[in-house]
Amino acid sequence: MNTPRWLLLPLTAALLLGPAVCSSPAQPAAQPTPSSAQPDATPPALHLGTAWYPEQWPESRWDADLSLMEAAHIRFVRVGEFAWSRFEPSEGHYDLDWLDRAIRAAARHHIAVVIGTPSAAPPAWLTAKYPETLRIKEDGRPDEHGNRQQFNWADPKYRELARAMAEQEAKRFGHDPNVIGWQIDNEYSDLSYGPADKAQFDDWLKARYHTLDNLNTRWTTAYWSETYTDWSQVPIETTYGNPGLLISWKRFVSDTWRSYQKNQLDVIRANADARQFITTNMMGFFDGYDHYTVSQDLDLASWDDYVGTGQLNPISNGAAHDLTRGFLRKNFWVMETQPGFVNWSPDNNSLDKGGVRAMAWQDIGHGADAVSYWQWRSDLNGQEEYHGTLVGADGTPVPLYAEVAQLGKEFAKAGPALAGTTIHSDVAILHSYDAFWAINWQRHNKAFDPIANLVAYYGAIRSITHSVDIVSPSVPLSQYKLVVAPALNLLSDQQAQNLIDYVRNGGHLVLTQRSAMKNEDNGLFTERQPGPLVSLLGGRVEQYYALDSTIPISGAWGTSPTKIWAELLSTSNPDTQVLMRYGKANGWLDNQPAAITRKVGKGRITYIGAALEGPTLAAAAKWMVTDADVHPEFGTLPPGVDLYIRKDATHEVWILINFDEAPQTITLPSAFTNVLDGESNSTTHSITLKRFDVVVLQRPTP
Ligand code: GLA
């Protein structure tokens, strides 16, 4: 057997401190020193964690693993989320003693515990005895044991058994001082399409529409003779059904995940200390259900942040963070992230050296208070043998361990400065599952990707403001100076009124292509776009065109080619100005308005009908930010450098990361204390960052 790499390498100062000004990626792996580790006695402000599966290992090994975690400053483990067959080896016979011992062992190493409820992986005896708990796949066949997520999220028996399991866990550990929180299930995703699920969908439709006449009218079922005379005739459709049916199924799915979650959440809440949070781990822009619906009962939003193939894209990953922060509009956790590489992507390359640490600091910069690696040690068998870990199958650290240990040290150091700080944004981007589902069912041009479109606006604005919130159009908006709604295709009456009130109260609203076309039932408004906002805008979309070629646009934001989608705009109010026009195009669009705007009292509403990219998108973003009187705390950053600002009433913390290959220098607007800079808190005005360098700076709120 080869000598473990970490045993061959000298203990370096790399884990102790970075260079004087900025802190660099980890140097060669350092030997862990479990016996000499001196963790803080107080709970950390920044939580570094890992997914640990003690049920897979002999208890005699636990201490060695926990020692290695402690040496890397890992402060929590997430356990139990797939351990149902160990918790309940046969029906009604529970064994939680081993988890108790694992929690006690973790406590001895100053490692707190987040407990998962194991409902994502039911035991074989359960699905064999109660076959109705297996989900029915879309092709009509039941799922089977051997993978995970084979359960039926709507099935009453499954819910009864999952709740009983969660209750046992909560009664045993709900007051355990070393348990800090709960994760319900794991990555809700797979659905069931059987007759019992269909019957529940019928009940859901009855509760929403009350009468079939109402449903038939709102779905325009006279079209193609779709008229229903009995609830049971309504099918389940997921891709090419009536738009009213499609969106109803998605809402049923979302409500059913919410009630599935609440079934376990209520029994945990009834048995647990209030200090123990309850969350579930979500998946960024995954759109299998409406996350605003499902989040509302949780204490904390969390998500699993994986890059897969390639290296981190700070813009799209940043947008996914800000989306998650928007679910409950507060700080969140990264419950899983990749230790170097995954096993499920087409190419499972590793993040380059230093990239894991930079990614973790990006998480914190966007408002995460925890970063947790999936997983600690390679499973000896199972579907994920190749996945990245911090410790190999041999039980010794892999090369990445040192980088994570450096991070742990930094989290401990920066924790006090970041404790209680949050993100403040003057700009919100609106995101709606309804709207994006509606577009994805009828893209009209296959290249129109609503998430890519949102991320493009997000990136252009964030590069100026260094902070953007992503929130639902249903939430109060008065705190924002600028609200941008990329492709907000579908609007409820409440949301339309929310936007109108926002503008009338002095906000600047920017609607972009395909916005406000459809009502709550995914049917067309009887007014052209932007539907209920036409009179406020003093203009409208005369016609939309899916483009098969590139056409020019020019005006206030410069000149550039545009493609994919174009809306021919008109003005009907003398106050409404044309900002951009199409050039020579398809005849219909030639010289017609492509972007219009109207000032309404102190507010403003703008509609952008063309796809903006590159310099025109940058100029439009600049125009919006300036017109809305947003004053970013810092000017333009060098390419590849990201700035994140977290603050409380008295101080603010700036995190700067360079994701560019080339070193970049930034001159700061005032003196800061360098939080990671050794014991000596220095002040600095100018910093140079190499690729993946991270600097954490602090100053009193100006
Ligand atoms: C998901 C799951 C984990 C694990 C990882 C692997 O996030 O929640 O259990 O399978 O993927 O990347």
C-alpha cells in the first residue's frame, strides 16, 4: 500500500496564514494534528461541514474520522438522510442508539450535527410490504427498490411511515444540545403518476376551480373539444397539454411537496427545540416544483451547489445563490457542495487547485452561513464510488483536504466579523416558476432560455451594483430602487397590482421580452403585452417575432446585432419615449421601437422588446441603475474579480475573489482591516489578487 500523501509532506505555515495582504489557495497538504486541535467552544458564525455516513463504517473507525474533521476545522456533520434501514430494520422496531453514539462522538470533537430524515431512501421491507408506497413512473410502471427516491410523495401510507420515522428521530434528538438542525428528505424531485395520485390531483382541481364550468372556461377547453364533464376525465399532462392543465399539474406538484414536507416538519417542530432549524436541500434553478411554495414553512433555505463539468461560473452560480437567498429573503446554507469533482457529470473534471476554496468564499459572499462537502469519505460500494471526497476509501486525506482545512481555519477567523451580517441590495430581479414553466412549454424559439436570459440581466447589473436580490414578484418591492423582470411571462392579478403599486410609489420597473403575456391560468391576457400594465407603460407589444436571423438595433444603449426574439413596440402616451429601434429587419420590425420607457411621477416603467447582449446590455444596465438612483459602493472591478458585501448596523465585510487567470489589482475606496491577515489586523487601500485569491476586509459602516 502507498504511503498516504499527507504523511509525506511537511507541516507548512500555509494552513496557518496566507500572505500579508491576500490569502492564497492552500499550499501542499499539511499533516492533520487531531490531538492538538483546539476548536472554539462557542458555535461558529460560519459553519464548515461535511456529509458523514457513520452507518457505513465500524464504530471503531468513527473517532479517527472525527479527529480528521476536527483537524480541518469542520464544525458540523450532516447525518442520517439515507439511513432508514438502520433506523428501522423492521417495521416499528427502531434503533437510534447508534446515531446517539455518533452524535456523542461528534460532540467530543466539537462537531455539531444536522440530522436528516431518511424518507428519500425507504428500506426494502417497507416497499415490499406496502407496494403502494412506490411511485408510479410516467410510463405507468412502478419504481423499485435499489436506487433512491423510489417513494410516492403523495401516498398516505408512505407519509404515515415517514412521519413515524421522523417522530422517533425528533423525540430522541429534538432537545439534544449537539443537534443544531434538521434536513427533511433529500432533494425533492421524483413524482408519481398513478391512479391514486390522479385522484388527488382531481381533488386539488376541485378545490381550486370549484366547478367544471369554471375550469372549462378558464382553460378554454372548447378548443379541440377538450371540455370536461367529469373531474376524472382531466388527464395528467407534463409537456404538451392544455397550458391551464400543465400549470395546474405543476402547482399540484408544488403543493404536494409542501404537504409532504409539512407532514414531517410538524412532527419535528412539535418535538424539537426552537433553536434547531428545519430545512431541506434544494437544487438551484431546478424547476420541478415552485420553491417559493415549498420554502415558506422552513426556517432556513439551503441548496446543493455543484459545478459538474468545467470550472465555477461565478455569475450563474452567484445567481443560483441569490435565488436561494430569495426563497426566504435571508441568509441560507450550502448543504452540499463538491469536494473537487462529482461522479454524475459527462466529464467529472476536478475544480482547479484553489477553486474549491474560492467557491466556498463565493458562497459566503452571497449570503451563505454554511458550506458543507458531499461527502466525507468514499463509500466502499454503491452508486457513487467515483465521487470526490475529503478522505479516500483508505481513510486518509486526499490532496483537497488541506485546501478545505485552510478554509476551516479561515471560517473560524472570519466568523466573528461575518456573524449577523446580511446582503443589502437596491436592485431586485424577479423570478417566477410559473413564468418560466409557461415559456419552456411553448418556447416558440428553441434558443429562448428563460434562465439564461435572467442570468444575462443579472450578470450585467451585478457587475455594476455588486449586489442583486432575486425574488418572487409576489413579495413587497418598496425596498428596491430598481426592479427588473426578465421574461415575466405570467402574472397573477396580485402580482400585476404589486408591480403597478411599485411604480406608482416611485420605483423603476423594467419589463423585458415576453413579459405580462399570460394570466394565472397560463392563458393569454385579452390585452396585448404587458397586459394589465399597458396603460401604465403608455405602450404595448404590437407583435412578437421569433427570429431566424440576426437583425440590428440602435439607440440610447448603442448599436448591436440582436437575435432569437424581437417584439415590435408602440407608444400610446405622449410621455412614453422610444429608447431603442430596430434597423433593417424582416420588414415588420424595420425602424420600429425596440425599447420604450415612461416616467410616472417619481417612478418609471420601461419595456425592452429586443434581446440585449454585450455592450447594449451593459449600457442598458448602466442606464437603469443610474436612472433609478442606485449608488454602488464600488466602481468597476477588473475582469474576473467579484465583490461581495455583507453588513450589519455597525460594520461591513467585503469579500473579493479573483476568478481570472491573470493577477488583478484593486484600489479600495477607504482603509479596511484585513480579516484573514494573521493576528495583526492590517489596513490596506490597494490589493493584488492572483487567480483564486480571496481577501476578506472589514470596515465600520460609512
Ligand atoms: C446530490 C445528493 C447527494 C449526492 C450528491 C452527489 O446532491 O443529495 O446525496 O448524491 O448529489 O453529487
